[in-house]
Amino acid sequence: MLKNIDFTALAKRETNARKKLRLLALAHFKEGTNKATIARMLKVSRGSVNKWVALFLQNGLSGLEDKPSPGRPAQLTSVECAKLAAFIAENSRSSQVDV
């Protein structure tokens, strides 16, 4: 599975910094660099590198995606969020002109 993927090219196109770091770790791993050295080069823990490699081997590239953040779901609907944003824009101090 590792042989078919150009992790360096994927990392160059990636905009998410955390995913880019994971892809770079896999690029080094594919080249034969040991995990401890990869961790030192990327300034992350060896456990993180171990986890990223394992996630990739189990789930492919989808294993490198960020997991959803835990927490309470938003209470406002998208329509309510839009109304709130409009209200804030209309009533913000920076949009008011003092004469």
C-alpha cells in the first residue's frame, strides 16, 4: 500500500497543517527512516508517528483525516447563524460612524 502513494506530493498540496505533518511522516517512513528519527525531524512524539503509521495501514488515507471534535453541538441553525452574523455586522462599533 505504501509503494503506490507519493506522500510528498500529497503533502505539498495539503492545506491542513496537521494532515500535512502526517503525510510527511509517512513519506519518511516509506523511505525507510525509523519512527524515532521521524519524530525528531518533525518535532512530534514517537507515539504520534506510531499512531499515524498504524492509522494509515489500517484505514488508508482516510485514517489521516482529523476526527470530529468532541463537544456540545451548536444550538443555532444555519439560518439563525446567518441572522446573527448580519445583526453583528449591522451593529458592530466598527461599522458605526461617529460624527
